[in-house]
Amino acid sequence: FTATTHELAGWKWTIVVKPVSSEFTYNVNSAAWGFWAITLLLTALLVQYLVSSQTRTQEIERSVTERTAELSTANAALESEITERTRVEQELRAAKDQAEVANRAKSEFLAMMSHELKTPLNAVIGFAEILCRENLGPIGNREYRGYAEDIRLSGNHLLSLINDILDLSKIEANRFELYEEAVDVADTLHSVLPLHQEKMAAERLEFESIFGEPRSGLRADQRALRQMLINLLSNAVKFTPEGGQITVAAGTDGDGRFVVSVSDTGIGISEEDQPKVLLPFNQVDSRLSRKYEGTGLGLPLTKRLMELHGGWLEIESALDRGTKVSLIFPPDRVIAPETRRDDRAKSGSRTAGPGSSTATRRAAGE
């Protein structure tokens, strides 16, 4: 220690100075250096963070700019595509409208022409029938009667074709109306069989009809049902070779639908050709149109009539193995057997008792 004495204001003052150790100086200097080192390190880290953040911000801005440009380009391309698609859609809609107008005009023209053709044709058929029956007296030359019969048969065939065209035209023009009533399919079938018995007898075709029991009724347009059965039987007779068999079955299936099927052992239809036979005025092979006469309207008309009834048509066929065409009516068109019995009881009719099925099998012409 060092001490010095001083007198001040009448007082003696002694100042004692204690020297600082070198260790304390070293500690103080070390603490200062540590503080500044940490400060510099934090400053460097802060600067690095700021620089890194700025770089990342610039990269993000550049990426956003590039992405915005890409989106702008894509948006422009999308707008162009939307504009093009809208234009194409409008053109397609216009073409569709024009096609529908043209189709309606065609259907109306066919309907008008068919109606106009029926009037003179009915007169020709009527006069031919008068000659065949010899209502006005005997015909001197018997060959004339044969010619008159040919005129009557050809006229009836032409009238049938005209009626098919007329019906198809009405359907396409949305002018065909169904007159629905309770229909007995068996009775309707028996009413059309005489139209085909002569041809079936000539070809020695065997015919069988099968009806499920108890027999259900059908709510349908009887004229349309009759026309469909005529078409299916005509095809079956036409394409079944001599000695073949034709089977008609009718009844409800497991789903409650009413199914009428016509099966034959004829030439059959290949799977790829089956859609073609449902197109109007079409036969799968032009050679068939020469061998088997017809316009190709039977199945297309039948298909359209089934669609009007809310049902559909199914074809099962294979070449040289025959064909089965089924008319499938929805369950809401089926009349329960109990309802049919009640209706017949009210009218004094009797119905057959229930059973598994009723089948009629005979050779054509018997």
C-alpha cells in the first residue's frame, strides 16, 4: 500500500492506494474481449441472415415472376381453347339442329307420301279382291283370276311396307301415339299366325308356343304389339330353312318383366352384324336382300315401338345356330293374373287353372 496525508479545511486526510493485481486485469481484459467477440459473431450472423433473406426474397420474386408469366401464357392458351371449343360446340349444335330439322322434314315427307300412296293402293287391292271373289260374275279365263290374286298379294305386301314406313316416320317425327289397353299376348299371337301358316306349311316348319302360367296380361298398344309379332315371325319364317323350328314364348321373368321371345333355327346373325340389323333399310349382306325379300324395316320398327313402351329389344344369335329376339316390357306394364281373372269374371269369361306352363306344339298347317 502507499499512503499520502493532506490537510484540507482544518482536517487531515490520508489517501491510501491499493495496487490492482495482474490477475484481475487479465480477467477484465478477457471479459471485454469475449463480449466484443460475441458481438461481432452475432453481427456477422445477422448480416449473413439479412443477406440470405434478401437473396431468397429475390429468388422468390423471380420465381413468382416466372410463374406469373407461365400462368398468363397458360391462361391465354386456355381462353383460346375455350373460345375454340365454344365455337365448335355452337357449330355442332347448329349442325345437330339442322340434321333434326332435315330428319323431321324427311319423316314428314315419307309420312305424307305413304299416306297418299295408301289411297290408290287400297283401291287396287279392293278391285283385285272383287275379281278374286268374282263378285260381279265369273271370270271367263281362269288365268285372269290368278293374275288378280297376284295383284292382291303384291298389293297387300306393298301396303304392309307402306304402313311400316308410315309408322317409322311417325315415330321419328314424335307423332306416334300409343293407345294402351289390357292385352292378352296369346290371343294376339293366335291372330297373327294365319298370316304365316301358308309359308310355314310350304317349308314344313314346326311351330311351338309356350306361355307361363298363371298367365299375366300386358298393358300395351295392341296394334303395335301385333305389328311387332308379325315382324318377328316374318323374319323367323323367312330365314329358317326347310324343316326348321320356330318357338314363341311369353311370360314374366324373375325381375317381374314381361318377356316375349321368338326363336328359330335359321341362318343366324354374327355378333358384329347384330347392330346393323337394327338400322332402317339395312341388311347385313346385300346378297341376302336378293335371296330374302324385304326392306329391313321389321326389326328397326320393332325396336322403336318397344322403346315407346318403355322396354327394349334383345338379340341372341350366332351364324348357322339360329336367332332369338326378345321383347322385354318393364314390370309396370304387367297385369297380375288376379287382376285378369277379376276382369274376366266381371265379363263372364272363364280362365284356365294355374300350372307351370302351357305349351302348344304342332306342325304348321295343322
